[in-house]
Amino acid sequence: MITEEKESWGKQIRRHRTVYRFGGAWARSLLASIPWLNAVILVGMLVAAHGRLTISPGLAFDLPRAPLREGTRVGLTALMIQVSRDVPGGEETLIFFDDDRYSAQDGEQMALLSERVRNQMALSAGRELLLLADKRVPHGEVVRFVHLAREAGVQRVHVAEKPE
């Protein structure tokens, strides 16, 4: 027990205060390190979860686990090929859908294609589309067409390479 004397307003007051000490020096150092240990654990959890919290734009493709032997149901099909032209870019991507040809570089034709896909989706029972793409077609063109199809109401796009 510790006796404490204080002076208050000119009077001396004696107070008795009981101080409890927990364990020895090792116990006090353990208690002093707990906030630092909590901070280290929290930082570790944030670093571990950082990769899961980051979202990057893109499309998720469900790739089959087996080789493509079973095929898909017959339904709507689009064909993308890369052709050489006498234009400033040198090459042009053509999309064939429902017996019509569309240029991927022409915004007006892509709007017509979007409307055509939307109309075909309204008429068909399934919401799937098979996209046959030549291996020379740039990946960005394929992704842009898949995005156009998704906006037009297609729920699943099967992407395959055009057979030679």
C-alpha cells in the first residue's frame, strides 16, 4: 500500500491508494508487446487479402477441362477472320453472322451487328453463341465482339479457333 500526500486548497490531504502489480518483468513486457503483435497480425492479414481485393477489368471465360471433342449445341454462330486489304492499316477483321458480313473497324456496321444479334437472341430459345475465330484475329477484336454480344443479350459465348 502506498500513501500519497497532496496539497489541495491549502490543506494537506492524505489518500491511501492500493497499487496492484501483475507478475514480474516478463509479464509486463508481454503485456507491452500485445499492441505491436496485433499491429503485425493486422498488416499480415491486409497483405494476404490485397490480391483478392484488387479487381481488374476483363472477361471471365469458363474453359473446359477436357479437350474440345464434345462440341457445342448448334445455334447462333459467328465467324471472325483477318483479311489483307489495300487500306492504310493493311489488315481488316471481318465478322460473318447470319449470312451477312460486318467490318470490325466500322462503328456503324458494329451497331448493325449488335442489333442483329439482339434480334436473333429474342428469336432463339438458347442464349449461347459460338464464335469461330481465326488465329490471326487480334485478341482485342475477339474481346470487343464478346462484349458486344454480352450487351446484346448473349449469356454464354463459346470461343473456338476456326479450323483450317
